[in-house]
Amino acid sequence: MISPLRRRRLMLLTVRYIGWPLVVLLIYDIGIVAAYKAGYLHWAALNMIPVSLLGSVISILVAFRNTTSYARWWEARTLWGTIVNNSRSWARQITTTIRRPTNAHPGEIEAIQQKMVYYQIAWTHALRQHLRKLEPWNEIEDFLSPEEIARLRGEKNVPVAIQQWQSTALNDLLDRGWIDAMQWRALDETLNDLVDAQGGAERIKNTPMPRQYDYLPQLCVQIFCILLPLAMGASMGWFTPLGSALVGFIFLALDKIGRDLEAPFDNTINDIPLTSICRVIEINLRQMLGETQLSSPTVPVNDILW
């Protein structure tokens, strides 16, 4: 995710965001004007074309598509907000509701609490890597034993496997009488909420925008940028490249923004900052265990927060 920028840096990044399409458009505009001035394109002057009307229709189409893309991006961020809240709830419940039995060995309760909280931390890191289609092993090795990681290597969906372990450990606490049925139900509901959030994130990841819905606005923007200098050349002359490039820049930028926001888990600079969110969860949950040697929060790198 792009972090807040200084004004000069923001302007530079905005121009670079469009990049070569804007350069190609400017060169095309200059070529059209030069050909028109030389008398080769008088027949192609489209000064009667309703450019403003065409631009209004295309802007509505692009805006509608961008609204849909942003809705996907914001839903993804909302789902991860749910994961943050429920991860904290899980750790709070684990560290405060388990009863200490009289026959428990010294440190046994603390070990079980750490194990179940570490499962949750490992789950968040594994889900992040799962959504980004990256290997999770380096991210979860600090929270799981080598034997557990070896078992996970054969799983198709690592986060689901870890949640299964959490549920099994929870049932074991109930069977041993360390939590009662009401406490088990509250903890199980927290796990269910986490499963729902994972399912929502996977739905966004695995359901791309329909290709027609994605292609039509892009095609319309390109056609508009091609017609624009032809419509402006007769009246604006050598100022045509300036006006056409500025208007074209707006439409090209809006089109690219929509295509970037529609995939919030593709591990690009426009994604949800999953690495930062997972680090926050890790810090919070380890703090709730009473640990003091905590990782540092993720900071932006070159104005990008991952």
C-alpha cells in the first residue's frame, strides 16, 4: 500500500504511474498535429465529433468500474480488520479463561497458552502467504515446531490445517476440564469468525472481475484517447498535445487505478498491507503472553507499506 507522500514525491509518482502510455499518447498527439498542419489530415479533422458527450459517457463507465474495484479492496481491508480483532479476542480468551487444575505440572498452563496463541500467529502469517501465493515456511518457523511444519508441507491449504489444530487443542482443553462448555463455545465462535474472514478473503482472491467488465472500460478509454487529438486539432493547433495529454492522462490514470484495486492480494504496491497487519497481530498477541522481546512494527520502504 502506498503510504502518505510529500507533495513533490506524490506528483512524481503520479506521472510515473501512467508511464509509457502517457508518453505514447503525447507522441501520437504531436504526430497528429504535425500531419494536420502539413495538410495530410484535413480530411480526418473531427471537430464536429461530440467529444465532451463521449467523454462524459466513458467517465461514468470508468467511475462505475472503479467503484466496484474499490469495494473489493475495501472489503478485503475490512476482512483483515476482522482478523485483527478476532486474533486479539482469541489471545485474550486463551490467556484469561483457562482454569489452573491442581494436578497441573509447573509451567504446563503457560506452555499450552503459548502454543495456542502461537498457532494463531502462525495462522495469520500462513493466510497472508496463502493469499499472495507465496511459501509460508520462513514466516511461521518461529511459531511452530519442525515436526509441525513437516506435517504442514503436505497440506493444500496451510491456514485451514492450522485452524484444525486449534480446534483439536480447544476440544482437548474441554475434555480435560480446563475450560467449561460456555468458554469452549465462546472460543469456538471466535474460530468460526476467523474461518469466515478467511473464506471472504479467498473469495475475493479467487473471483476476478469479469473480463468483459474489465476490458470494455479500457477499450473505450483507448478509443477516446485516439479520437481526442483529431477532434481538437483544428481548433487548438499546436496546443492540442497539451490539452489532449492532460485529458488523456486523467482517463488513463482512472482506468489503471480500477485495474490495480480489483486485486488486493497480488503482492503489489497497491495491495492491502498484509505484512504490516500480520506484524501488528504478532506483536499484540506476544505482548498478551507477557513476552517482552517483540518484533518491530513494519515501516514503509520507499513510501510503500507492505
